[in-house]
Amino acid sequence: MSTASSDPPVSRPRETQLDRTRLSWRRTTLTATVVLAIAAKEFVGGDVGAVTALAAFVLVGAWLALVLAAERRIADLIERDQTQASSRPALTVGLVLVIAAGGLLLSLLRG
């Protein structure tokens, strides 16, 4: 009597790690997109000074760079089956900090 067909499939740790890493990148880009959307809401509908425009420009650039880095990392995970950390973690951390600071700055400038 075999119960192998009724047992749930066992996921391998490596596959699970790849899925968690991919989902983590997706959550990071989603969070950055939400910050960008909230900042855009603050940006629209009022006077736009030079500092506000510069902050918005930097925020959009950092968001775009983060999304591209995440897409490249996810593609690397799929193609090469890599589980190692990104080769440039400082860049990723810096982009996340710029996005957070830019969103905060735009919110403070709009008062």
C-alpha cells in the first residue's frame, strides 16, 4: 500500500530559497512604487519649486534604478540558479534610502 501519491510534494530548500528571494525583490519594488505614488500625489496640485522638482527627479531616477536592478537580479536567479547575494548590495541599499528620503522630503516640502 503506497501513500506516496497522497503525500504533499516536498519542496526542496534551494527552490524555496529562490522563491523567497524573488518575492523579497518584488516586495521591495512594490514598496518603492508605493512611496513614489504617494510622493507623486504630494507633488501634483500645487506650486512646484526648484527643490521640489529636483527631489521628484531624484526620486523617480532612484525608483527606476531599483526596479531595473531588481529585474536583473530576478533574471539572474532564474537563468543561473544563483542564491548568492547581489554583487552590489551597497547600491541597492543606497537606492532604497534615496527613495525613502526623497519621499519624506517631498512630503515635508508640501507641508
